Amino acid sequence: MKKLSKLSIALAFGTAAFVSAASAAESLTVVSWGGAYTKSQRLAYSDPFTAKTGIKVLDEDKSGNGLAGLRAQVEAGNVVWDVLDILEGDALLACDEGVAEELDYEKDLSVGADGTAVMDDFVAGSLSGCFVPTIVYATLFSFNQKAFPGKQPSTIADVFDTKNFPGKRALEKKPDANLEWALAADGVPYDQIYDMLATEEGVDRAFAKLDTIKDQIIWWEAGAQPPQLLADGEVAIASAYNGRIFNAQVVEKQPFTIIWDGQVYELDGYVIPKGAPNKKAAMDYLRFATDTQRLADQAKYISYGPARQSSAPLVSTHAETGVDMNPHMPTNPENFKTPIKKNAEFWADNGDELRQRFNAWLAQ
């Protein structure tokens, strides 16, 4: 009983200290991607954090230009963001450039709810200095069933086959994923794509394959666009983030089908900007938002897999519809038969050069 009493006092003291320290700030600015994704973060992370600490979380939707914005703020000595949601590859660059805070993972994050150590609980290799992953998500293709009343596309090769599967395609306006898919559609085995893309021959081959559908492409730049383009019938097939398509399918009842073949899966998560104006409260938010329960809770609102192993058994049903979320996760075994893991280091090393080549190709 004495031990239990001491433990209870310690836990109470720890919670009080957390609230007291965080309360030094009245608000935090958390920058993310907007739409259904930011909504899922607000419901799973931010509102519970505010209820616990009294700190108001202000959402800002600029993560599409997150790294550029972070660089500009740090260079100007005028950092106004406290927490930035960012892709793994951009996080590697942010850390290398010194514009994100270095983290002591064992100290700054919580152990798994099942007792798993921090370094063993998150996706292997993902705790790379400044970055804490929150989700595993996929960029993939989806089609409007109305566009294909007969035979329907099911592979990456089908996406590039406008003869048998006619109609416009929507692709994100950047080379990432598009070059991988082009090589996949041209017959390169999925596990050899980055070896091929690391060669001049491979890059030429990818752009040559994109040439075959270039006149059928509508380019998108914001995650909310592909579902809208599909719903409006402006395109027959669109690349999109799997969570956006899930929301359209399940919540909005759109007649969309996902092509899981060749899904390009990657990690997304948080960094703390160097010089964040409310660093202590931002660190408290980071610890809270990335614990086991919070990452599992996010899956109630959007179909992205939690980046902690200890969270996976806690994934349940969709908060609004009651749909079992497990079959909608990109990492579900039925969906994960032919994935392509985005090589964040490859893109960190080669992204600038390939983006220049891509922009030149667009202008041709």
C-alpha cells in the first residue's frame, strides 16, 4: 500500500508538473496539411492536449511548403511555428541543415503503453535525429467506378494504359512517386526501382514513360484536389493520399476504388523548428501527441497506420461510421502485397536535381 501510495503521488506530481510547465504558453502553432488530416490530428492530439494543459493549439495549413517556410523563418531569425508536420525526407534535410531541434528520444518521448522502449517501438530507422514519425501513409491511385463500368484498372501498368482504360489522369505536380510508378509501369521490378532511378538511363526511361500519358494528365498540388477531380468526373484515375480517398469513400460515400498495387508508402511526422517561440510547450505537445494511445486514436478518424508498434493493437473503428479501420490501413496484409517503400534518403540526396529535371520536362 505504501508503494502504491508513493506511485500515485509521483504520478500526480508528474502530471501537475507537465501541466504547470506547459501552461507557461497560452497557445501553440502547429503547422500541418489541412483537410481531413489536420482534423484527425485535432481530434486525436490537439483537443485532448488542450483539455489536459489549457494550451490552445492553433492550426496552420502550410505543410506543403513546410521545409521552405522553416528555412526562411530560421534564416530570418523570426520563427513563428512551434511544431511542424513534415515528410521524412524533408525532415532529414531539416536536421542536416540545422533548422530543426535535435531530439533526445529516450528523454523526450514516452515509452510504449506495453512497455516497449522508444527506439524499438517506432518504425525501424525512423528516429533519425530531429524527426518523430506519427503515421505510415500511402500515395496511390484511385478511380471513379463510373468511369469504368466494365473492366476496371487494378495495376500501375493499367494506369499508364490509356487505350484499355481511357480518361484523364490526375498526378501530383512533383517527380516523387511519379518516376517510381513510371518505371514500374515500364516493367522494372519494384525492388529494383531505386537502383534504376539512380542511373541516367533509369531517369531517362522514367520520363519517357511519363511522356506516353503526358497529354492526359491534370496536375494537382493540394491533397484535397484528387478526390474532387474524381467526384467531378474531370479525371478517371487519380493519384492521392490514401486517407483522402478513405474519407471520400466512407464519409462522403463516393464510388471510388483504391488500386493498392504499387502504393508508395512513407512516413510523416513532427519536427520542432529551431528557435520555436514556445519550445517547452512544443516539446510537451510532441511527447503527448506521439504516445501509444494518441497514435492509435488518430486511426479512428483517418486511415493512416500508426508509426508505433504498440499502437497497432489499439486501432479500432471509425469514429463517425463505425467502420473497422484495420482493412483500410495501407499496411494491412491484403493491401501490402506489392508496395514501394519511398526511399527518403534517395530523395533527400537527389530531389533537387530531379525536381529541376521534372520542371524542365513540364515546360516542354
